[in-house]
Amino acid sequence: MAKLTLIAAANRQPRWVVEGYEEYAGRLRGRCRLELKEIRLARRSPSTPAAQAIADEGERLLAALPSDAHAVALDERGTAFDTPGLAARLEEWLALRQPVCFVLGGPDGLAPAVLDRCRERWCLSPLTLPHGLARILVAEAIYRAWSLLEQHPYHRA
């Protein structure tokens, strides 16, 4: 079974985010599971430069990444997939036989060191999304791609 992990920089999320994420992540069965690992956001004050917050979060995100993980940054400059394309990519990730981690930064984005560590970048949407919604979207998209691979009726082309 492949281990997929969403590593997200975030503070406490509203109940609708937690429930939405759990709804889709909980549906995954068989070849893969999607786990969530939350990293606290950097403390921000008017005197804290955004670059410092990004760097602080980046250090914690990197510490949460297993050394053997195939890391995928969730980044607006990444590759956008349609569902069949994501299903094909998921099949490749599952074949790696190593942990696959999706990295979602805080409101100021991902640190350059995190982007350098990631082997891929995945663009969920050209829109700016709230991080809680992005978390749900990742879980739903992976579930939909998995359902296509497993010939489950959830995805109907």
C-alpha cells in the first residue's frame, strides 16, 4: 500500500474543512491512503517580514518530510492536471514504492528551500484558494483519480 501524505502549514481549521478533507481521504481504500500532517504557521506581527515567516514554515515543512519521500509542491506555477492526467500521475506515484508527500505552504507560499526539495509542482487551480479549501481539493482530486484507476463509479467521464 502506498503512503500518501498531505503536509500542510496551517493553524486550526474550521469544522467544514476538517469534515470535507476527512470525507474524501477516508474513502481511499486498497492501494493507497492519504494522511494529513499539519505544521503550525509562523507567528506573524507587523514587524515580522513575510520572508522570515516563509523561512520558518519552510524549516518545519522540511523537517516533516521523510528523507526518502517523493515530494510534490502545491504551487500555482506547477503542472495542472485534468482527471485522467492526474490518475496517470497517481499511478506513477503509487509505482514509486516510496512515500509521496504533497506540500501545502502557508498564506505567503512555500520557501525556496522547500520548492528545491520537491521533485514536482502541482497546480490545483489558477485561482488563489483558501488553504482549507485547497486541502479538501487535494483529497477530492486524489480520490477521484484513484476511483478512475480502480474503475469505481465515483468518476464518470
